[in-house]
Amino acid sequence: MIYDGSAITVKLLDDGIAQLDFNLQGESVNKFNRVTLEELKQATEVLQAAIQESADVKGVVVTSSKDVFIVGADITEFTEMFALPEEELVEGTVATNAIFSAFEDLNVPTAVAINGIALGGGFEMCLAADYRVMSAKAKVGLPEVKLGIFPGFGGTVRMSRLVGCDNAIEWIAGGAENRADAALKVGAVDAVVAPEKLFEATVDLVKRAISGELDYKAKRQEKLDPIKLPMMEQMMAFNSAIGFVAGKAGPNYPAPVTAIKTIQKHCGKKRDDAIRIEAKGFAKMAKTSVAQNLVGLFLNDQALKKTAKDFERKAGKVEQAAVLGAGIMGGGIAYQSALKGTPIIMKDINQAGIDLGLNEAKKLLSKRVSRKKMDADKMGDVLNAIKPTLSYGDFETVDVVVEAVVENVKVKHAVLAEVEKHVKPGTVLTSNTSTISITKLAEALERPEDFCGMHFFNPVHMMPLVEVIRGEKSSEETIATTVKYAKQMGKTPVVVNDCPGFLVNRVLFPYFGGFAGLLRDGADFQKVDKVMEKFGWPMGPAYLMDVVGIDTGVHAEGVMAEGFPERMGRDFKSAVDVMFENERYGQKNNIGFYKYETDKKGKPKKVVDQSTYDLIAPVCAESKDFEADDIIARMMIPMCLEVVRCLEDNIVETPADADMGLIFGVGFPPFRGGAIRYIEEMGLQNFVDLCDKYADLGPLYAPTENLRKMAAEGKTFY
Ligand code: NAD
């Protein structure tokens, strides 16, 4: 052993080959944290010395002793790092790059054996070597744009020189993980081999370079030199890429376009100058609030996963599930459960319901097959895992039941009491109710401790969130098992306490309350949609109402108004009420605020309908042009304040849970990090001052006493 660290070891093998192995102690994966970077520096110095002093080291093979190669930089260190002044961040990045460049400059051939995932900094390490041999099972990529940044360990420099600007742009601006065949095709790796041949093949490659059979110096030189591309061609390639990527990423995500501009700036430079240019661009992106929010989001997601894991340890088994009701939600739940490997019984009271549910599942599966995401055999297996029935025949084998029948307390009470008699004690019963109190639903049960809420979002296969709702009597094991089932289904569970609307609908309806007030005061619903979409929402509130269903919205709004009359009760007739009265239910009957026509692909396309304006005119003030900031404040304040209240009322435990619930449940703009991050970015005092500006709009705009106190004392949520 010539170097023995806590993340890296270097030992000499036969034939003058040194093996540099990544194996971060105390962690399940390798990552570039401070310790690993420092050890890479030291290990490279040791190798350098050994090469200079003797002829013992003739080549270097880089390996990992973990299942992954290196997952990337340590994102838990980013918050602190990104808080540095920009100039310091540039210098720090340049200094870190010197470590990779020193490794690249070793006077012997080097090769990496990519045994598993090598992403971000992990793949940049691979790029610093002369050769890359990849296991057929591994994945590589540069996903930094997903965090609002781009590669900063020389990735934009080496990748563009290695695979050409067009491929580099696609990898870096797209941020995808790539399979071995795709990596080989563009030349990002030199060979792909079966996992068991990886080490041998990598050593063999280095030996061929040592013997002179392969010219590693010429290969390396390409990464050190400017890119050879005629000026005119360069201009055209970059300009069209910028146009395309800007359109795709949108104005709220600047990193992909800045990455392309950075490559454009450094493509005519030698490595070290190019790296400095990359470092400057990287630091600029790291200082944006987008990057900081996306990093926060990643950390929140990690925290959520950890909480889920803690629950899973206390959970019972979930090998067989059942769903009651084969409607929109029941069908979706059955599909998702079967797809992810938990067989499910789907019970309805009429055959027509079952046929509908199964057809929906078939449609989704056929789509997967036609997109080559699944083969026909697997489709058959998934369909066989859904067992349609009109009776409770096999219910004694079931571990978890999801009730998804119509939203009616009486019906739900009856159905829950009935199913309880057909399952064994300990079977977890859950309800997918959107609004009815879980504690209230539990009143129908003999074993309320085995019951909790499991609230999915529509469409089930697309929406990542599941709210797991703790009723007054739900046991912790019931919650744990429900969390486990949600995870098994590939969803992100957030555990919340019971209240009308739980977390997501409780905060969504004040937002719709803001919308109702704006229309009453003369705002144009189309303008409100446009402003909120520009703010980052996937759809504006009028469009969202149409998609949710105006009837569903009005019903839920009534429940929320009953639960929180002071804030959510309304003393005026709203435009949404008018839509409902006129049976304009939205997308489901092709007319709501907008009219829906079917496009060429068979998807609903919204078009403007003048009659909407005529219908709502009697309940709206004379048309008035609201400033975008005014619209944003009037829409966002009620929602953000309700999130604060949910934290104060202990409906949701942490700010991270609340923010993730909003992002995954209602599509809160991810680059803003969630409602609490949005308040914090503005500053608590500024937010309170803004609320006060709108005080005459009533209780939806009134900050809580605690929020005022926190603001005055300079406290924060995170
Ligand atoms: P739906 O009307 O599409 O489906 C309800 C199904 O339940 C029907 O097929 C009906 O035949 C069946 N059913 C009725 N009584 C039954 C019984 N006794 N036993 C078995 N099946 C019975 O409704 P949906 O939109 O799927 O909603 C179901 C539940 O999910 C509701 O509680 C709703 O609030 C909730 N939810 C809906 C959405 C949504 O966007 N649609 C989102 C989240 C939660």
C-alpha cells in the first residue's frame, strides 16, 4: 500500500500498475466530499513522487470498492459552499480543479473502471483519466443542471473536447443519466464490458498503453488543447443549441443555457484557461437563488427519504393490497401498485366500474409498450397482478386496503365498516378521501387504530406525492405500513395530521380564494393564468380548476369553508360558482373557464371562449389591469400563510415536509423551493409587510401572531 486514506487507497499491483481505489469509509456510497478531494490530492502526489523517483509505477487503474463508482459531489456541503462570496467560490473551484488536472497530468497512462453509477463529479473524475472502461450495468452522466448549476470539476471542458460540442451540450444541458451503450456511442467511454470482466479489461487497456500499442499521450492532448472547429460552424452550432435549450428550460432555469455559453467561451482555449472560465460560470450559477433552492429541495428530499425509512422499519409486510372502487382513482391506484410489484385486488360494486378501471390500466400499459419502456410479457404480468372482483372473497389475504369510493361520508362509513369484517385484524385500512376527516371516518370502525388516510393525487401514475394522514386513533404501525406501501408504489409519502383538506388541499384552497378575489375585483382570468405560469406554476389557477374539475373544486371548497369558516368562507358569489351553475365543469365536459378541443394526438387543447367573460361579468367588477406583482402577491400570500398555519398547528412536522408536499402535490415551482423557502427568500419581515399591504382583503391575508414575532426577532423556519 503506498497510500492509505479513509476514502482512497493506492496499492501497487504486478507489472508496474498502481490501483487507486475509492472506498469512503462509514458511507454506503463514494462521493466527493472534502475528505475525498483532499485524499485525491494526496494520493496523486504520492503517485507523482513514485513515478518520478522510480520506474515502479508505469500506469494507474482507478477503481471503486462500492457498488457505485462515485455518485457525485457531496451535496450536503453545497449550502455552505454556495454562501461564499462569488470571487472566493471561483478561486476555490479553480483550486479543486487543480487536483483533477494533476491527476490528468500524471506521466503514465491512466484508466478508470466504471463499475456502477458515476455522476457529476464522479463522472468528471472519469473524464480526467486517459481511458474509461464501463460495466454494461453502470450509468454515467452530468446531471448538475438539475441543481441549477453545471459541472465545475472540468466537466464542460473535458467533455466538449472528448465527444464534441454537440454531444457535450446534449449531455450537460439535458442532465440525463446515460446507459453504457449510449456512452460508448458518443465516445464518452472507450469500452463497455460485462461487470465481471471490468477490472481485467481496464488493466489490459493500461498495459497496452504502457507497451506503446495505444498512444495515450495523443489521446490526452486532445483534452488539453482548444477545440478544433471552424469559427463559422462553431457560431452556428452554439446559437442553435442556445435557442433550443432556452426554449426547453424556460427563463426560470438559467443553468443549461449558461453551460452552453460557457463552453462557447472556452472552446478556443487551452485546458487551464478553459477551466477558469468554467469556474466563473459555475460560481455565477451557484450564487443564483434557483441553485440554492434546488439544492435545498434535494436536501429536503433526502430528509423525507430518511423519515420514510425510519417508518419502514416499524412497518408490517405489504405483499397483497386491495382497492375499493375502480373509478378514476381506484383504477390508477391498481395500475400503479401492480406496475411496481404489489399485487392488488380491485373491487367495485358494478362491472362497468371494473371494466373502466381495467381499461385505464391497459391504456397506460400499452403506452409503455409502444414507447419501448416495457415488453408485452411484462404487460401481461402487470395486468395479471390486478384481480378484479365484485365480492370480498379473497380479502383475508390482504395486508393493506385503499378505499377509493365516492366522496360521501355515509357511503364511506358503510364501505369501511363492511370491509373491516372481511379482513384479518392488523390489516391496514386506508381512505383516499380528499376532504373528509380521517378521525370522523374512523368512527365507523371497530379497530380505528388500523386505519389512516392515504391520499393520492390525480393522475395517480404521474403525481409523486401521497399524503399519509394520521387520524386521532391511527397507530404508528398503521402509519408505518402505509408509508411502506406508498414507497413500494414508487411514491413520495409525507405524513400529516388530520384536518380538513390535510396539507395540500388546505393550502390550495386559500390560493383559489385569492383567485376568486382577483376576478371579483376585475382581473382577467387569462392574465392571472399567464402571470402565475410565468411565476413557475405548471398551469394557472383557472386552467388548474378546469383540470381538477369545477364540480370537484366547488365541493371541496365547501368542505374547506366549513372547516375554516373565518378564512375560507366567502361572502360573495365567485366566477367559479358561476361556472358550476352553468355546468361548465372543466376538462371533463370540455368546457369550463376555457373550451377544450381535441388535438391531433387526441389530447385536450384549451382554447379561449368569449362566453366565459359574458357569464362571469355579473359577479366581476369592471375589468381592471392588475400589475403582475399585484397578482402574484394576491395569489401567493393566502397559500403561504396557510402553510405557516399548518406548521403552527402541527399538521405537518417540518418546513421540509411542507415544501416537498407542495412541490410534489400541486406542482409548486421547484426552482422556488416551496412556500416556506419562498417566504424565507423574501425575508420574513418583508413578507409580513407585504401581507399588511393587503390587510383590507381580509383574514386570508392576515399573518399569524407567531409569524410576526418570528419576523421581528429575525428568526427563520429552516
Ligand atoms: P369515481 O366516481 O371515478 O369512482 C368511484 C368508484 O367507486 C366507482 O367506480 C363506483 O362504482 C365505486 N363504488 C361506489 N360505491 C362502492 C362500494 N360500496 N364498493 C366498491 N366500489 C364502490 O371517483 P374518484 O374520482 O375515483 O374518487 C374516489 C375517491 O378518491 C373520492 O373519495 C375522491 O374524493 C378521492 N380523490 C379523488 C381525486 C380526483 O382528482 N378524482 C383525487 C384525490 C382523491
